Amino acid sequence: MKILTSILLILAAAAAQAQAHLDVQTTVHKQEVIVNEAGESETRLVPADVVVPGESVFYTITFTNVSDEPADNVVITNPIAADLMYVDGSAFGPGMEIEFSIDGGATFAPAAELNVTEDGDVRKATAADFTHVRWVMQNDLAAGAQGTARFAAVLE
């Protein structure tokens, strides 16, 4: 049975192109269903210490501008580990354009613009084809300000 620990998941941590201005932290969680004192089921996010095939993990990338100046051209890139498949439509980031790569991070484009060629046939890329997620901030990140990006993936 394939089991992936959070240490391996975090190896696919986000990279920030404006590294000198940003402190970037990545956390990986999974959903856990518990029964509360009233006997009702509740879903909560817990650290993804152990993940088994078929489980979803949720990456949250938090970045803070630690400089005294606004950070411009902020781009956050997160690879999707080979054993994970991106959950279609799960990426979000307020004030950011979201792009994907299907070629190991060499090029990026919005999901709708990506095509894959297989055996000479061209088809639209699907979530299973994505190798990286990239968030491009549309505005400067003020000094001391924080941003968040998130996506989900399933362990295959």
C-alpha cells in the first residue's frame, strides 16, 4: 500500500520569485470527520501526517511581504508531486491569476488554454496533466501584507 507522509508532501513547497521580499510558508492538511458532543458529524482540516491513496490533501501557501517596500510582480509557484493529481477547480487566490503547467514548470497558461498532444492527437489538458500551479498577483503586495493561495490534490 502506498502511504505518503507530510514530509514528502511539503517537499513540493511553493517557490516565490520575489524571494527577498517574501516569507513563504506551505502547510498541507487533509479532511477528518469527527463526531462532536452533540453526536453530529463535523469535517475539519488536520495536518496530513499520513495520507493513503484516494485521500485529498489541501495545500495552503501563505506569503508575507517582510520588506519595507511594496513587492511587485509577485508570483507563487507550487509543483504537484508525481503521486498527486490536482483536483479540478480547487486552486484559488484572492487578487491572483491562476495558471498551470503541463511540462514540468517550463511554461504556464490558464487551464482552458492548455493542450496535450498524445500519439499525434491534440486534446485539451485535464487536471491529471497538470504538473504545477502558479499564482500571479495582479497588484503589488504592500509592505507587511499577507496573501494566501490554495489548491487540493488526491493521492493516486
